[in-house]
Amino acid sequence: MAIAAPLCMPINIATEIMIFGIFALATYLLISVAGLYSFGQAAFFGVGGYVAGYVYINTELPLIAGLVLAALGSALVALAVGMMSAKRTGIYFMMLTFAFNQMIYYLAYSWHSVTGGEDGLGGIRRPDISIPGIGTIDISNHVNFYILAAVVFVVVFAGLYQLINSPLGLVLNAARQNARRTASLGFSVYRAQLLAFVIAGATSGVAGALFAMLYRIMPIDAIAWTNSGTAVFMVIIGGMSSIFGPVIGAAIFIWLQGFFSVIWARWPLLFGVFIILVVLFLKGGAIELFDRVRRLFGSRAQQRSVS
């Protein structure tokens, strides 16, 4: 997918799919693995974008330093939010994350000297990448920046895949199915879920940093709770049964957003209808659709071989 995307669509759209694929993967870790329905991921996405933007505007630090600081800043904020939210479950956890998202949004809106307020943080540079033995890579070039985003996406995907299949991932899956029974076996459900929350926050921060560099501005809208909803929709559209689901969902969401916006100025209405249809008739998202098509062609091939 990372290789084919720029061949099928404008490079900026392909890059955005990589970035929001990272964001959706972080949300998938919480919803599908840990069972934590968070509506506050946009806060960590925004913190990462603001930290990286501030670093790249005011310092000469290399690109990797900005990404690391963005991840650390978002992880620290996620730790503070998680410590106050992870002991709650269900709707209470959801509303707490939503409330913290709103608090951080209005803090960013009011802190004009640092975040730019409603105008956003503009003038964000893209630092060159210096690789010993190879030279300097100019990521102001759109193709080079896409390659950077794709490499980060692959690293995040591989890391989360390993995490999901690690002992921590098994504990999170068990806690999602039955938290009390998991705790009775001697596992600390709170610590496991808090760690997952921090990892998801750091991952969202990296996505936010790349987003800020993509458009050279960190808009205030990126930290709004609606962006948290966007990540949740991506997971639902793609399907929650596989780690590939959120990636597919991100690609579908970004593509449909552009497609519907060309058709009609009030495109969110069309998108809302699409989400409703997915929830009503395709609860497993795109992954379920692929499985249905595969079983259909498989049964037809079997019938032909028998006849």
C-alpha cells in the first residue's frame, strides 16, 4: 500500500493517508486491543504537532529530534490523562477523554504566543535529513517527504504488530474480554491499559508532528474532538478485527472525504450516510467485506471444481 499509494493519487493525499494511518493505528490499539473507547486522541495528535512545530520554528534541531520530542510530549500528556481516566470504564472513560480533549483544545486556543491560537502555528520548516555516507535529503520535496512518512508508518505498524502479539498485548486482549478475571490471575489491568494509553498517545503525537510538517502549519482544528472522532471512524470503516483495518479505513476516509467534497459543499452529510450504512450492514468494516468477497469467490471456485 505504501508503495502503490502515490501512483494512484496526488502525492499530498497519499502522504496524508500514511499520516492518518499512523493516527488510526494508535486508536485501534486502544479500541480493538485494550477495549478503551477514547475520544481524546486528537489532543495528543495536536500536542505532537505543536511541539514539533515549535521545535522546528525556533531551533535548528534535526528532524529526528523534533519527532522524538513530539512523541515524548504527547506521551507525558497521555500519562497525565490516563492516570485519571484508565480506572474508569465504558461511557465514563469515553467522557473523561472527551473532556480532557476539550480542555487541551481551549488551552491551545488561548495560548496564542505559543500555539498561534485560532490562526494556528504557521511557518513550520521541514529540516533536511543528513545520513552519513549518503548525504543530505531535502524533505521539502513532496516525494521525499512522502517516503519519510511511509517509512515512519511502516516502523509504527511493525512496532504495534509486535506489541499486539506480545505478553502485554495478550493481557490487554484478556482485559478487554473480562477485566475482573484477568485481574484475578494476577495481572495489573490498570497498568497494562495505562501503558497502552501512553503508547497510543506517543504514536498519535508522531502523526501530529508529520501532519504539521506536511502543511507547514498546525491548525487549531487538528486538536478538536472532531479529529478524535475521525480516527474512531477510520477504525470502524476499516474493521476492528485486524490491524490492517485502521490502515484501510484511513485510506477510504481520506479518499472519500476528497471525493464527496468535490460532489457537494455539504459533503459531511454524504459521509454521515456512508458511516450509518457501514454500521448497519457491515459491522466488520472493509475487512468483513473482503472476507465476504473471498468466501463468495472461494465457494464458486469449489462448485466449478466439483462440477
